[in-house]
Amino acid sequence: MGNTKKTRFQESVNELKITCEKMVSLDTCQTNLKTNVKYMLEGESIITDDPNIIPEKKIMDPSPDRIKIKCPIFDRCGGCDFLHINYSKQLNMKEEYVKSLYQNTSFDPKFLPIIGSDEPLYYRHKVVLSATTKKGRLRLGLYREYSKEIIPFIDCFIHEKSTHDIMHSMEDLLNKYKIPAYDYKTNTGMIKHILMRVSHQTKDVLVVIVTNGNLLPNGKKIVSELTKKHENIKTVIQNIHHKKTHLVLLDEEKVLYGKGFIIDEIEGIQFRISAQSFYQVNPIQMLKLYNRALDLAKLKPTDMVLDTYSGIGTISLLASKRVKEVIAIESNPMAHRDAVMNLKMNHISNVTFVNRDVTEFIQSFNQKIDCLIMDPTRDGSTQVFMDVIKKLKPKKILYISCEPKTQIRDIHWVKDVYNVDSVQAVDMFSQTVHVETIVLLSLKTP
């Protein structure tokens, strides 16, 4: 990494020397100017006229944890945060971050070593690229951070590698048949996004073409040529938009090829994955996460488990091998549909899937529960839900979260009834600031 001589920059009165004094979050440091900047590491300095731009080649005294950035759009895309940091340091930063969140709490859990990934690159088995127009040609790419601008780029360093070639073929075919990209400003054009999901077990691929309206001219020809070139594509779906929205997928869809879903398999259990299924984007780490969670709970063959926010039933079905019975609640009807299909497909008889609001369900639920599992969205749960749990009094709670801040907020609401026994961080989202955490709580004895 080349450094530029200080004297050259110090000739300009508009340029400042900025030094990272301490990290104030996983990707941001406080500087000697009392400003916060991203992508610098402790002890590093730079002379620049724009504190918001940290060009790698101008870093002075680079940290021993800094590595060469391979991605040409790293400083613009915002999809990754840590491509400039070696992986062992990333894990250390996340582990220390989780511990720091508990410093000003009354909790004193056992912190277990973070579970790292064997594949910290090319791990995302769900990929979304958006369409834009550059020099009269449709291009697929990723959003510039904090904007609606799309940067043409397909070969992302965290997307599953098999999707790269398919995305290039899709871009070529859409241009061959002159299918225009959607323009958000004018609400015109046709292609909004291309989404892919890859089965970790079979490598089968599901492709979703997201369109502005019903039309997809030459759709049959595009699908035919795409599936002939890439035989691992097992189904193609058109997802139809009729309005401006930041959401990638809406409810209306049409199957253009195949069955409309693919199958993945974990520990002998098959899972049906449709376009809108909730399924972890990192299947290798997902298995580590769920097995670690179930091990922590020390489940027994006589146990009754209540799985809330159960999605397509992944952890419910894995838990069914260890316990007497699982009752799983999910409010999303499409996720519930997939869960029921997964249950039938695997001929499992000790799991019951319920399609209801989780808070409403457990308010009227009065069975004895040995372990309650909860895996809500990033926003966390609600105080109403946590208050009901205190009345239900399951012996143990397994709280899995992709946002430890909301997780800690939620467990504060039950601290008078539950002990926080252990915290397990899992690196589900390598190269990003996000970290998954498992918290095990146990009912206090009178």
C-alpha cells in the first residue's frame, strides 16, 4: 500500500491531518478533530481535505490489521464494511462489541468465543441486483450507500460465486431483447431487480425477475436461453410491481419456469425455498447457529418447545429431533405455507405450525413450556410479548437476534424473572458490521 509524502499535502491549507484515536462503533472511529469517520483503524492517520472520504492509498502508518481491498466499489457501495480488515480482527471486533453492550447493564453472562465462518467471502446464497441504464445499456448493480443511485457491478465478493455468471447472462439477454431498466425518477421502464437464491445442498438456483407492471416482452425466449445456458436454474419467477416502492418483492408473482421453489437440505431435513421465504442468507453459519443454540438449551426428549417468530420452520424442525413436541407460531402467511409444506415433505409428526400473531397466541396459551425459542426481526420483540413470557414462565428462553441492541432491550423487560446465563456471538454476516447473537435465559428459582 503506497503512502503519499506528508509534505506534499501539508502545502495545502485546506488539508487536515486526521488520526483515528479510538473506535466508537464497529466501523467508525473518533479522530483528533473530534469528528467520526468510517474505514479508519486505531492509530492510522490521513491528510485529506474531505474527512468523509478516506482513500486507501493515502493512509499513513497503516494498521497491521489492514489488508488490500479487492473490491473496486468498496468505498461507494456500502454493502460491506470490513473488506479492508483481516478476518481474525473482524471476529475480535465483533466479540468485543457484543461484550461492550453489556457493560452498563446489570447482567453478568458468560461470553462464549465467537463462532467464525470457514467461508467469510462468497457466502450469500440470496442475491439481489438492481437495474439501471448506463450509456443506453441496461446494467445490473448495487445501490450506492444512502442513495437510490445504482452502481453497475455484478461480481460481488460476498455473493455466492455461481450467481455471477448467471447475472452476467441475464444482463446480456435483457439487452439482447432490448428490455429497458426501470427509472425511479420517471416511473418508467421495466426491469427493477433480479433476485437469486441458491440451494447450498444441491446448488439449484431460483431466479426472480422483478418488473414494473405485468409486461415482460420475449419473456419465454429470455427464460429459455437462460435455463439452457445454466442448467442449475430450476425455476424462474416474475414478481410484479404496480407502484413505487423500496421493497424488492411484492405479493403478486407468476411462475415462468419450473415449480416456483427450490429445495435445500440441512442434517437430513429438507426445506422448500420460494422467492419470499425467510431463510438465512448464510446456510453454513445458519447450521452452526441453530445447532449451537439447541446445544446451549440442553434440550431433553421429554421437553415441550414453543418456537415464536418461526418463519419457514427451520429451527422448529431441527429441534423436533431432540424433543417431545414443538409448537411454532408465525404471523406471515407465506412463511407459514412453506413451513407446513416442509413439515409434510419431511414426514415429521411432533411439530405443529400455527399462523397467528405471536403475542395474541401466547396470551391465550397456558401449557407448560420447557423452552421458548424466539428469533424476531432486527426491530426485536415488544414489551407486551415479553410481559406475557413472564406470566408463561418457560424454564428457558433461547433468544436469537441479528441486532444485539434490541435483544438487550427486550431481555431487560424480563430481568426480574430470568437470569441471563450466556451470550454466544456468531459471524453470520462476514465483512459487515452485523453480528448474530444467541442469549440463553433461565428462570430464576424462588
